Amino acid sequence: MKNLPRKIKIFEQTYLIKFNNDICEIKNAIGVIRTNQQEIILANKYDNGEMPQQRVFRTLCHEIAHAMLWEIGEEKLFYNEKLADNLGNALCSFLTQNCKWK
């Protein structure tokens, strides 16, 4: 996907951003975070078609929200999908409106 970084820094940790449809399919997800390996894995295919770039970006922001919760030691909140959705949507909005990161 164009314009997405290959790695991001979350506090003092560097997370690699990778695309792997097989891993996402196994997890039945379009995004997966592996905190132990410091990886965010995204799908770029969905229903045998190309995933819209905006959906990939929103998924990345959702996974970044999980990573932020993990890195601040909020393990219980890390597993809260609704919170990750809300924080991810807020982050996505902030980045697209203020940083032109999309």
C-alpha cells in the first residue's frame, strides 16, 4: 500500500508493518498485532479483491491503538476491541486531517 510506513515507533518500541493475507485469514481478521515480535500484520486482499486503501489505513490505526495500550501496560484494555476501534478511528481522523498521513 502506498504512503504507509514500513515501521513505526510506539513509545520506545519499533513495530514493523507487514502485509500477510494468510496470517490474517487464519486469525479471521484484517489486522493482527504481535506484541512479542513487535509486528503489525495487515491484509491487503479481502473477498478475493484488493482491500480499499482507506480500510487498510483504518485497520492500521486500530492496531496502533492496541499497541499503544500494550506499551503503556494496560493489558486488560489491550483486548478491548471497542476501545481499540474508537481510539483507532480518532487516530485515523487526526492523522488524515492534520498530518496528511493516509
